[in-house]
Amino acid sequence: MKFIKHSLVLLIAFFIIDGCKKAESNDGTTKTPPSNLMVSVIISTDGTGKVLFTATADNAATYGFDFGNGAGKTEDSGIVNYQYTEEGSKTYTVTVTATSSTGLSIKKSVDVTVSVVRALFWSEEFNIDGAPDPAKWGYDLGDGCPDNCGFGNNELQWYTNRPENVIVLGGVLKIKAIKESLGGKLYTSARMLSKDKFAFKYGKVEVKAKLPPGVGTWPAIWMLGSDVATVGWPT
């Protein structure tokens, strides 16, 4: 009886090991999984977080990449350029899955350590007294009429670029809302933009500001697309 039990275990183990090597389709033909999966990695050293992955395997039709940060991509060629964005030096476990045309697959994991360094490429410290730097700032003036009266928010003020409403003093940009009559409105204020002077696609933005409370006030800092004039906000 003991001999029979051991024999059954050996037979089952042999079947499982052999089944990893090949499988039969419904029509009786043999399906061969990919083999000899190799993954090479070239990591950029310039702090951009860019990595070139190259995967090769015998009998592979597609390659699936799990970059270890929740992102993934499938590429037939096995060649993928990917850019990590999390700041600092991080190690990711990247898993590549090679899949045959018949759906069989094998996997291989590699650890990659990537450094991402943020480079400061624009700043405004408001450290020169007087009017804001015209090379960096423009203005929305008036009330937006007739095309966009109230600038889309039914705003009640008349916007100016006067020093009474906008000025740099002591390293601080001061935007003042004043109760006064101008342009047919009962209030004045300022609305500054970097539009047509500075733009970026990817990056990290930090702003330090003190915003006053008050009924009816809406101090704000926000981002617009460079093509806001044609596509509208917030597209």
C-alpha cells in the first residue's frame, strides 16, 4: 500500500513538470511556450528617470512589461523606453512576461534602481520692488466683455495693472482688491498670467501665498493650458 502511494506521487509530479514544457491544443497539436527569456536594462544617468528595456525570448510573440510602480505596457518588439517620475533614488522590481502566439508565457523579474532629480527651470521670487517682471507676467484687463464678461465667473471687479492693485514690495507680490468705481464696476483688482511667456508640459509646481478670507472674495492661483484661448478652460 505504501508503494502505491509513493508511485502515485511520483507520477503526478512527473506530469506537472512535463506539462510546463509543452501543452496540447484542442486539435492535438503541441503548443510550445517561450524559452530563454533575457531582459537587458540601460538606465539613464542624467537624473531624468529614463530606462531602456530590451527583452528577447525564443518563440515569443509579445512582451508585457510591469514596471513595478503600477504602470505597464505590452510591446511586440520587446523594446520599451520608459520614464520613472518619482523623485529620488528608487528601486523597482520589473517583471517581463513573454507570451507565445498560442498564449503560453514565461516571466522574468529584474530590479532596477533609478534616480530622478528635479531641475529648477523657472522661478519667480518677487524680489525686486515695483511692477512685476513684464518678461514673466501679463494681465487680463477690464471685465472680459464682450466675449467673456466677468471672465466666466461673474466677477464684479475691473481688472487693472496699476500699482494700486498690483505691486511687488519687500519680496512679496501684493494683489489688492479695492472698493472703488472704475470701468462701470464698483471694485478693482488684478489678474496676472504667465500666458505666452512661460509654459511646461511636465513638472512639479510649488507656490507660497497668503490668501485672505471674506464673503464674496475668491483669491486663486491656477493653471491654464497654453491653448486656452481656442479650447477653453479647463481643457
